[in-house]
Amino acid sequence: LVGFNYGNQAGLGVFSQTLVDVGSDYDVTVSGGGPSDEYQWKRNGIVVNAANAKTYKIPAINRSNMGDYTCEITNPKTPGLTLLTAAQRVLATATLQGRLLIDANDPATVGTMTLLNVNTIGAFDTTAVRAINNNGTYLIEKVILDDYLLAGFASPQVHTNALPTYFTKTIFWEEADTLVIEGNLNNLDIISEFKPTDPENG
């Protein structure tokens, strides 16, 4: 239709979010469409090279290619019309595991692990809290690839004078090692800090 304004088209589909194990392939797809339609996928608003079919396979998902995927659909028979799909958010996740220790050799038997996400304004959001096993081990699954702090707290009722301790071994969040999560991590051990005891001879 000559002179017809196609502006303000509603998005196709609805927003979705999917968590995918890091390193796995994942398909984003457009439902419907005709034989003359042309497709262009974008990630976070940026064109994805060679992603010009109804389905795009995200290869070996990782921190560099996860995000919000949308598809622009055009058709040479209807110039000026561009349809845009709702965002399909695809996020890669990892598994973290390790031990909470009371010294270099002995595990804590009761305690918790707390994972804190470093957000965009430099503050921290609690992402996960997990109890440790009685041999000091812990497992945190489905962690979205991002930057985090990790703290362990051996129960002071069981481990007298234990203090919350950040990875790898500090009571101060400013000194904690930032975990830049790119994949699964298996040896995140924390050695607990303790309150100093009173001197025995004054």
C-alpha cells in the first residue's frame, strides 16, 4: 500500500529467559513467517554476523555471546515494514564448588556459603546461600556468568569464634578476591578467620 505507515508495530512473541549450561549450544527461533521473509538476529541490539535465518544456533554459550536476542524480519514485497521479535534472554550458567575449612587441613562441619553478585553500581546482591556438607564441601549450581564475591561462615556455635570469611581468606570485603566467572570452578576453598583469643598472661 503506497504511503502506508507501518510504524509502531507490536513485537512478535513474548519475552523469555532461559538458563543454559556454559559451553552448550542453544537455538533461538522465530515462529511463523513466509518464504520471502528475511531475518537478522541481534544480540543486545548489535547485529550478529551470519545470523540471518529463522533459527540461530548460539554456539558454545559463554559470557561473550549470552544476552538478549531479538530478530528483525523484513520482506522485499513490503518495503518499509520491519517486524521485531520480543527479546529471548539466554544466559550461561556455571557450577561452583569447593570447601569451607577451619584451617589448612580441617573442614568446617557446619556453616553456610553466600554468593554476592557485584552489580552495575558496584554494590552487592545476595545471589545464593547454601549450607555446607559435614565434610566442609559445598555446591552452588546455576550461577549466571558474572562477577561475584564468595563468603563462608563456619557456625560459631560449632566452631568457636569463627568469623565470616571472604575468598580466599579475609574478613574484609574490600580485600576479597573478585570471582570473574567464565566457566565451572571446582576448587574454591576458603580458610576461615577467627576472633583472636585473649592473651593468656595479660
